[in-house]
Amino acid sequence: MLKIGIVGLPNSGKSTLFNALLQRQIANVAEYPFTTIEPNVGVVAVPDNRLESISEATGIEKIVPAAIEFIDIAGLVKGAHQGEGLGNQFLGHIREVDAILHLIRGFHSSNVPGNLNPNEDIRTIEEELNHAGIEKPAMYVMNADETDLKNPEVPLTGALKISAKLENELSELSSEEQKAYLKELGIEQTGLERVIRLCYELLDLITFFTTVGGKQIQAWPVKKGTKSQVAAGLVHTDMQKGFIKAEVINWKKLVEEGSWKKAAEKGLIHFEGREYTVEDGDVIEFKFNA
Ligand SMILES: Nc1nc2c(ncn2[C@@H]2O[C@H](COP(=O)(O)OP(=O)(O)OP(=O)(O)O)[C@@H](O)[C@H]2O)c(=O)[nH]1
Ligand SMILES: [Mg+2]
């Protein structure tokens, strides 16, 4: 499973964002530094409308979305690699993740002490990661004031701007209410959707789907350029070892035909060998020797 570690200075809103992403109040949030001591770990489903479309069209009811694990760790401070703060003992948790979500404080609050210094904050965290020898793909997310979300005057080049507080409030609403609220604010996607999209771009990921005997449809993230036999190994090591072939159809075509059987009768399912490069939106049934 994909793992993303949330890092940033104390009080940058990491736990607030974590709760918002998970749509549940799991992590403790408070205005003092080092609120988080033990890391919080949670798994979220990756929203993908194609799964619902495939399910509706084919009648395959069971949907298994791709999943991402988020890890919310203690705030890092200058000198963390030498044991300052609590950061040091938790830097280890970052070693296991696929990507870092670097959260930068960009919100004003009379409750939270200190001024806003986004660029300096970024440097501090990067230095600590460097000192600790942690080199990971990183995405930058600025935790901005709600009123600044659409304000071009609050720049931070290359950073995604979100409001952890707003996202948290959103997570209490039904998905219809969320959409209406976002529309009002002129934002198209939830923070979760934007974070996930950024993560897929950063790690160069695409999605393929597997179906097993017409009973289940499951989404899998995979690095662009992955060959079918390696992709099979994500599902099960036996599938990779005993790989025979991949039966493949693009998800849209499958939806148009309404069933695997109909698509097969029309010759729309193509059989591919181990060297086939998996494409985004492929629906695959792997054949293998158990
Ligand atoms: N106004 C505002 N306040 C926020 C926002 N995000 C977090 N806060 C507040 O900032 C304080 C710190 O938030 P946390 O989520 O606990 O921050 P953290 O980065 O997890 O902190 P540590 O675990 O101590 O490193 C809390 O009082 C939050 O309510 C935001 O987007 N806007
Ligand atoms: Mg925290």
C-alpha cells in the first residue's frame, strides 16, 4: 500500500489535516507544540468514479478502491536530527513512506503563537530531513487561511494550498453537502482529492483495475511503465510467479458493452503477455498457474 508521511513544524496543522483526510477525529489537535507524540496512522480509500461506473454498467457489485496510508508524526524542529524536540525518534517513521507531504503553516490564529515564515519553515524541515539522510519525493502543501485559498497574493510556488480547518469542517458533511459547499467557494475538489492527485503525479502513478470471475472490481495504483507480470505481483505473488497472460480491456469499452462476456464475444478483450505495459484505465483479468 502507498504510504505518505505528513511532516512539518509543530503546530503547522498536521493532525488537523490528518483528521480531515481520514474524515474522522482520530488525532489530538491542540495549540501547543508536540501535541502528537505517538504517530497516528490511518488508511483512506482513493476516490475513483470509474469504479462506480464499471460497477453500475456490469452489475459487479463489490468494489475495492485503492488505498493510501497516511502517517501523522510529531512536529520536527531545528536540530531534530540531534535529538531536539521529539522529532528525532520519529524521523524513523518517515523512512518507510513512499512520499512526504510537507505541510507548511500559512494560517493566522491568535491561539497559535509565532509569525508566518513559510520559506524559512520549509528550509528548516528540509535541513532536518537532509541531516537525517532522508531523501524522498515530497509534495508541498500550504495550510492557508480559508479566505486565502483563492488569493493569488499568497503564493508559495509549487505548493498546493488547502485549509486543514475548512477540510475538517467539510468532513462532517455528507458528500452532496461537501460538493455544494465547495462549489460555493469556487473549489472543484476536496483536499483529499487534490492531495491524492498530487501524490499520483509526484510518484508517476496510474490506475488499473482487476476483476476476478465477474465478482469484484478493484483499483490498483502502479508506476507508469509497469509491465503486466509485475503488476500481477501487486495482486498476489503467485499471480506473478505463475503468470500466463493478461486479459485486458479499457474500462470505458467495458462500460459500453455492459459485461465482460459481451466484450469477449465481440473480440474486444485483448490477450497480452508479460511484457505488456499496463495503461491507465485498463481492466485486467490475470491468468496464472496456481
Ligand atoms: N485557523 C486555523 N487554525 C488551524 C488550522 N490548522 C490547525 N489549526 C490550529 O493550529 C493548532 C495546531 O494544530 P495541530 O493539528 O495540532 O498541529 P500539528 O502540526 O499536528 O502539531 P504537533 O502535533 O504539535 O506537531 C490547533 O490549535 C489547530 O486548531 C487552520 O487551517 N486554520
Ligand atoms: Mg500533531
